[in-house]
Amino acid sequence: MSETRPYSDSVQILPALKFNVLAIEDFVALMELDYSQTFKINCYTLIFITSGQTQYVVDFKVYDLKEGDVLLLSPGQVFYCLTPRRVKGKMIYLMEEFFHVNSEQDFVVGNYSLLMILCQKGKLTISSDRKPNFYCLIDLITSEVETFKDRPSIILQQLISVLLNSLEREYSRLERNEIFIAEKNLALKFKVLVEKDLSVKNNVEYFCSKLKISKSTLQKATKLVFHKTPKDIIEEVLLLEAKRLLKVSNLHIQEVGYNLGFTDPTNFTKFFKRNTGLTPNNFRKKKFD
């Protein structure tokens, strides 16, 4: 990014609907999306690339995307297209309310929790032999959406369940020899919980109590999966959200700190500068290369 980009508070992706599937090119035309801007996403979004290549920056991290790649975004993340080359594919977006229609509670909790965990992974490259299965599944989902536009059907929710579990299986296949599954799931659940209950007031002991585990168990899992301590992850998530708010909102710096639980603006400034080397004001003005 050669110059500071303008921002939009959020991408309101057809907010009247709980769920939709669109071709990427149709979505761009429909939303008149300006790729020179930085956006904050307001729903869970799965982007499947079927041809071409492009490059996105999500939460200040660059992702190269090509045919067979899947990019997963969650509410609150900021993104922009760094090299807007033409690509084709499908974009599936889900509001949380989608999981509360025509469903039993265990089904809702299971699939919604799985989606949140998958979105922590960011990007996945589907293996060549499994691409036809995924593309066929997306076609079935698209057909079901076109048939039931106003209200998600039970069949549609089951198809989404198959898609999410297939993505999880693909991740597990790639990571099978890297880390233990139990520790991986615990570390990801911890990070999801930190993001959903984000405040400087919430320490490691607070989240251990929420997860009903010991501090040593959590530390073992986060060290194995992220190579970081639980405290490091809490500060990392706090810092990321601070950067998001500084770049894609009009909030005063003092308000950004208050949103993250800092009652004293000076403490927020010290926290931010200790982790970035910049004051919040200088970061907001900074031009990125």
C-alpha cells in the first residue's frame, strides 16, 4: 500500500438476508465495491477462487489467492484488495442469524462454533483431487439458495454443515502430523473467546475460568499451536483490534482505548507504543509500503 487508503466503517453485504451465494464478479458489480478502500467486514464470508489470481490484505496480513484457494473472513476483520486482478469464483456469506432458523440447538451450536474456528485459519488451499467435490457442493448450495431465497431451508443448513465439515477435514488432513488435535482445538477456542470478549480487563485467569481449564493446560496448547503464551495472544488480539479501529473508524483515540477497556487514555497509548513503536496518532497517519 503506497499511500494511506480511505476507509469504510463496514461492508454491508445485503444485510436484509441471513445468507447468500454470489459469483465474485456479480458481487463486485452489485456492491459497486471500490477496491481502493479499506473495509471492515460485518459477517462471516467464505471466498472460493475458481480461476485467476489476486491478492488481499486481511488484518494487515497479505494473502496470495489463486485457483483452488479459500479465504475465510469473520466479522470485525478489515481488508482490501492489493492487486485487483480479475478472478472468478463464489462468495458465500453467513450472518449469525442463519444458524437460528429451522434448527435444533445442538445443530446451531455445532456448526456456528465450527465456522468461528475455521475463520481463525484464514486461508486454505484445497487439494486437486478434492476440488470437484467442493465445486459440486457449492453448486448445490447455490441452487438451494435460488429456490428458497426468503428463508434458509433445512436442506440448505445441512449442505452448509457438509461444507464446513469438509473444510475442517481438509485442514486436519494438512495438519495431521503437525500438532495434536485436542491442543489445536483448545487453542483455537481460546482465541475465538478472546475475540468475542475483548477487553484489557480480561486476563488469562478470566479465560481459563470461562474454558474450565487450568492455566498450564492453556499455556501448553497455545505454545504448541501458536508458539505464544496466552498473554501474548490476548495482547496480540487487543493490538489488532486497536489497529483496525484506528484505520477504519472515525473514533477519537481516547474512544478507541475505551472500547478496548482502557479507562486511562495514557495507558492505551503506552500499550500501543510498547507493541508497535508508534503512538496511536502516528500509526493512524502512517503511510504503508
